Amino acid sequence: MQIVMRNHRISLKGLSKQVNLAHSTVSGIIDRFAKRGMIERRSDPSDGRIALIYPTKEVREFVSNHLPALTHGPLEEALKRATKDDCISICDALRRLRELLDDIQA
């Protein structure tokens, strides 16, 4: 679902490549999402043989309006309870993580 949301529309073939799963596996997952009203399949305007996958309006609204609170809320609550020493340790660890990520990109 993250990939579908990030791309706004994607072909089944493109989605299969990005999640590194077989076309048939991804097709089955998309079918289940479509039955739940989370995904729409529409024909590609430039090539009617290709179906593009879109998140439904309800999913887009949920992600925009509710998901940030669900992901940030627990983190904010945990950080409110952190001591000064906890905060220093967390900042040091995040700094180190940034360094490791930068090394990968270099």
C-alpha cells in the first residue's frame, strides 16, 4: 500500500517489481484490497491493455488525516516520559545512525 500511495498510480507489473514478489502473488493481494474498497483498477489511458492501480479516495483521506496521529502519537508520548539522560542517549544513537546511513550512500 505504501508503494501505491507513493506512486499515486502504478501498474501491477511495476508494483510486483518494487515489492519483489511474483506477479500472481501481487495480483491476489490487489484483488483482496479491491474487494475491501482500498484499491481501484483503471485502464491506462495510453494503453488500455494495462490496468493501473490507484488508492481509493477513502484510503488517501485516511492516510492524510489519520495516519500521522497514529504514527507520531506513541512516539511523542514515549519521548515525553524520557529523562534528560534518555534524550542524550537517543540523540547520540540517532546521530550514529545518520553517520551509518551516510556511509552507505557514499
